[in-house]
Amino acid sequence: MEGVVFSLQGFRETNQKLESLIEILSPGQKTLSVTPAHMATLLAEVVQAGEWLRAGSGNDAREDMADELEGYRQRLQKLLYLLPSFHAQLLTERCRLQAEKDHLEATAAWARSVSV
């Protein structure tokens, strides 16, 4: 019974964290920016829940556990919907950083040529 209580509470906490992340990362936020910290937190929560499910602690037939598992499934579906926008943001940021790097390298080359 102790493992079931832990997993129920764990899934509740995971669902709350995932819901907060989904809210933060959802399109329409004025300052939306997916950070490595967001992605690390998201990955950690999903991995932890996966470990609980593989260990069999999520097999309890109680209604509250079934509700938490359904909530978890729904949040994963929301995240699946959001992943393409995360990917697009990350590609855009990658391009911006590459352009900035290229600009800095060109500026450094120019500065070296002028100082010679």
C-alpha cells in the first residue's frame, strides 16, 4: 500500500508540474522562450513517471489513481501538440546564435586585420 500512496502522490505532483510547464510554454505567452531548464524539468518528470509505470506502481485500480493517470495522459497529449512549436523555437534560436557567432567572427577578423 505504501508504494501505491507514493505513486499516487508522485503522479499528482508530476501532473501539477507538467500543467505549470504547459501553461508557461503554451503559445500565446508574451515572453515565451523554451529554455534548457524547462526541457530538463519536463524530461525529468516524464522519465520519473515512466519509471513508476514500469515498476508497476501505477496498476492500482482505485479511482483516484485512474484519474491521475488519465490526467497524466492528457498532459502528455498536450505536450505532443506543443512539441512542433518548441522545435521551431529552438531552430530559430539556433539560427540566431549562429548568425551572432558569424558576426562576431567577422568582427574579430576585421579587428585583427586593422590592427596589423
